[in-house]
Amino acid sequence: MDTSTYANLAFAGVAVFAAILSAIALAAFRRARSPRMGLVAAGFLLLTIQGVLVGYGLFAGGWDPLLLLLLAAGFEAALLVVLFLATLVR
């Protein structure tokens, strides 16, 4: 396997793991209705979307690597904001 196959598998694994964590966090949010848990679930959803988009971009090919890097960086920045807000919500 070449490195692009490993990258595809890595982003697919991240997307699946984040989707599982999103489902668990959403179930916890439905039970507790805590704004903090809602923000944590949103963070996991961001990771899921990032994994799907970047993984698809790597798998489909034809996407500019700079675009994929900017997408990943944008989602990471959004995740940091959401987690920062989750720590400040009372």
C-alpha cells in the first residue's frame, strides 16, 4: 500500500471513531440536556465531518492538497473554539 492508502484509512478511522463518539455524546445530551454536553457533541460532529470531507478528498483525488490542509485546519480551529466554549459554559 502506498501512503495515500494509509492516509485514507486514517481519516476513515477518525471519521468512524468520531461518529461513534458523536452518537454517545448526543445520547447523553438527550438525557441530560446540558449545554456543555451539547457543545461536546458538536465538537465530535465537527471531527466526523472533517474526517469524511478530508478522507473523501484524499480518496477521490483531484483535490488540491492545500485545500485539504486548509479544510483540516479550519475544522481543527472550529473544534478548539467549541471545546473552549464547553469549558466555560456553566
